[in-house]
Amino acid sequence: MTEYQIALAYLSALTIVCLVLFSFTYFLPTPENANKAKSTYFFRILLLFVIASQTAILFRYEHPAIVSILLGNLFILWISYTLMCAIYSRYDVNIVNKHYWLIAMHSVVFVSGLYFVSQITELAYLRSVYVLLNIFLPFCLTIHQCHQQFKKHRIGDRVLYCSLLVTILLYLAYLFCLSVFFRDQFFAPITLIFIILLSFVCILFFGFALSIIYSLVGKLRKELITDRLTGVKNRNYFTDISQQLMSMAKRANTPLSLIVCDIDWFKKINDTYGHAAGDKVLIDFSKNIKEALRVEDVFIRIGGEEFIIMLPQINLESAVLVAERLRLSIDLLPINVGVESIHITASFGVAEVDVNNTIDHSVNNADGALYEAKRSGRNKVVAFKS
């Protein structure tokens, strides 16, 4: 088999891999944000540039060597910039005209410089050093953007960030092999180029795809535990967080209190002003309560107009004071419904959580106190006394 046939076989194999990955991008979850969705579009272009870069190798057998050198390395530069655009879009940064002008101007300068370098040296590894210095710019911009958005608690961000670092190490490994084992060659070995491009595509696609999947899984989980109307946590979240807080309180031997609150005469508000007004009441009520609580407090909408507040490291007496402060805050809260401003009140039942019993036991105790507050006139705070 001739070297040309080997290069053709490598091109065929790389093309198949890239087209498979290209097709697979259509099965990745599509972000709702239109700008973030463009990241997949840029990644598809990147895959096409990878194929084009491998194709340029064939030009060395039928055209002047400089044509293969200039085209192949120009596509490498464009791969770096397309990766930059994909990452920018992934983190909701708009790709504007100035970015395209940067790519165009850098491409012209790059090709001119590469032509000059090719005239003064016949060593492939020196040309590769020049290419590395040029792709360093888009890679630095990409890493910088990724690092700005990087959040250690998000697995998708960590995977994407690590995959970018690995691709840089991959090119450095390529440069090392070229300078040590093929130092005197005019062209880089086609096998080495194929291995590097194939590894680059697979590693990058792995990081990119997992980043999108983990991001959307995280978003779905957030939606699962968040009440859409008020933006506070919902009943699904209560089950998990209550067990965590009870375990922490038991280990640290610290108190944990619970408040159940309910908007008074909420059905009457809906009947009088309509459900849109009722929604506005729930939103304003939730916002007011949330702003009055500590960061470590947990505010949850159980359903309808009923809410639960969990207060770590707060005993019953202090929890009653918190509830009274919240009650007064709600009592003074004006809520604009259309042209009218209505006044609402809320009732509160307070109980200290028994960490040696189930959370439902403590909720029932607080519910009993809330029922007493409702029965005795509403707009009150009642504590459960065992």
C-alpha cells in the first residue's frame, strides 16, 4: 500500500468518525436559549474543519507542498477559532462581527507568516511551533471564557474544562514527538497527524456532549424542586432537605424549628379579584417572606397558599419571634392588583422538630398549631406545646 493510499484510508476513517459525531449532535438535548443552542452549530463546523484538515494532507501528493502546508494549518487555526465560538455560545456569549473580523485578520496574518516560515526552514516541527503560537490566542480566549463561567459544583463545567486542557496537552505531545522522533522531516507523519486529530475530536466531543447533558439534567432537577409560580422550593425538595437538616441537627445537638404558614382568606381573594390576583398575592407573599429569612433558612411552598419554613439552629422560642416578625411584615405588605391595592394577613403554626421522630410528626404538630391560629381569629402565631 502506497503512502497516498494510507493517507486516503486515514481520511476515510476520520471522515466516518466525524460524520457519526456530526449526526449524534442532532440527538443532544437542545438548550432553550437560542444563543446557547448555536454552540452545537459551531461544533458541527469544527468537525467539518477537522475533515478538511486531514484532506489537505492529500494535496502534498498532487500539488506543490506549500499548498498542503498552508491549507492544512489554516484549517487547524479555524478549528481553534470554531472551538472558541462553540464555547462562547455554550456560555451564552454572543458571537458578533468583531469576532469574525478577528478570525479573518488573524487568518491572513497567519498564512503570510506560515508562508515565510516555510521559505526559511524545511523542518516540520519548526512550522508546528509557529502554528502552536498562533492557535495559542483562540485557545487562551476559550480557556479564559470557560474559566470565568467555571463552577466546581457543576460536573458539566468540570468535564468541559478538563477536556480543553487535555486537547492542549495533546498538541504539546504532538509537538514533542515531532521534534524528538521526526526532527529532520519536511512533513509530519500522516499516522501521527491522524492519531492527534482523531484523539482531539473524540476528547472534545466527549467533553462537549457531557457538558450539555449535565447542564440540562441540572436544569431539569432545579425545575423539579422549584415552584414555577413563586420561585421558591416545592414539596419535592422538602423531603430531601428535611432529612438532611434533621441529621445535621442530631449530629451537632442543635435545635431545628419549623413554621407552617397559610394566607388567610385566600379563596375569598380568588373569588373576588380572580386567579391572576391570587397568583400575584402568592408571588408577593413569597418574595416578602424570602427576603426576611436568613440564607440558611429553607422556604418551601407545600401547595396552594400553604408554606413551610425550616429554621436550623433555632429553638421554639426564637422561632416564635421569627414567625411574629414575618406576620407583621405580611400585615404591612401592600399588594397591587390592577388599579387596587389589597391587604392580606397570614397565620403561623410553630413547632420544634423532634429529630428522633419523623418529619411528618413535627409537621403535624405545626399544622395543629396553625389550625389553632386559624380557629382563634387568624393573623396570629401559635406555638405547639408538647
